[in-house]
Amino acid sequence: MKLWCRKLCLIQSTIYLKPTEKQSYLMYDSFHPEHRKQSIIYSQVSEYNHICLETAKRNHHLKTRKVNFINRSYNPMIVDQNIHAATRIPRSHLLQYKQKPEINRVPLVFTYNPQLRTLRKIARDLQARTLLTRSALLHPTKNGTYPCGKKQCKTCPHILISDKIPIPDTLEEYNIHGHYNCSSSNMGLNLGLEFMANYVD
């Protein structure tokens, strides 16, 4: 950021780029998700909108930055859309202090590659939508084990649909309490612990 004082001792601020600044942003043909590449444009424009006091100087810098993005194979229409969206936010709003929430987790950082299918599966399985339930169930919950019904699930054909488990070496059966399917977290472990709690001393 560059500061200078004009008449009436009014302090002005604008963008200052070092002579060695290469502005080598992510190439548009990289493997990164589309929203990540667009967020780079949006965040850069927001920074200019935040720092530059005069709109004319801000627009001058944005023209230069737009050329840099286009030279790195960014679609000019996408660049214009993100510039328009970011400059609509008033500078006074950007200058307000925002309280950051405390983060009590260790981030896992790795180089993005679409071939890392194992990591993609881990991230997909941990999404909130797979862990949360609906506030109002569409159907009454049935006790027992059932296939999840997902098209790509390879476990469904091997799931025994039943609400009871035969107890080995006896004629008794254990009634399953709860609804379990292929998507249930630790289905076998939960059933085993439930069985042991009722039948094992």
C-alpha cells in the first residue's frame, strides 16, 4: 500500500507494486476447481477496492490486473463478472473489522490433483450432508440392516435385510435396535458393541 498527503492534509492510499513483482497467479488451465480460480480474481479485486481510496486509481489498477489474468488464459467474461461483483461492495464495508472465529483443527494441506481419488473420497464421506439427518423424517425409521440404495455402492448386494441376528450355538435371536445401512458409520462395530452390552457378561 502506498500513502501520500494531498492538500488539506488528506491522506490518500493506493496500490504499490514492487518492481520485482511478477504477478504470477495460477494458470487457468490448472487442475484446480473452477470456483477456486474465480475466487483468485474476486479476492484480488476486493483487495484493490479495500486499499484504493480514489475510484479512478482503483479502476486504473484493475485494468492492468485484468490484462494479467487474460494473459494467464482466464476468460475475459469471467474476469469482468468477478470484477463487477467485487466492486459492488462499498469500501466502507470492507474497512470494518470482522471478528474471526477460533479454529481448533489442524489443516491438511496437499498439492491438488484430480487423480488423488482416495483423498477425494475421504473429503466426500466427511461432508456434513452425510452426517446430518432431516429435521422431519419422510418415513418411520425401521430397526435392522438395509442396503443404502446408492447406485455406485458395491456393498448393497451383500447386505442381509433383517431386523434380527441369530446367536451362535443357540436358538435365540438378537433384535437389532436402530437402523443401519452401508452408509452408517462403523455399522459392524456399533452392532457388535450393542450385542455385547446385552449378551456378554
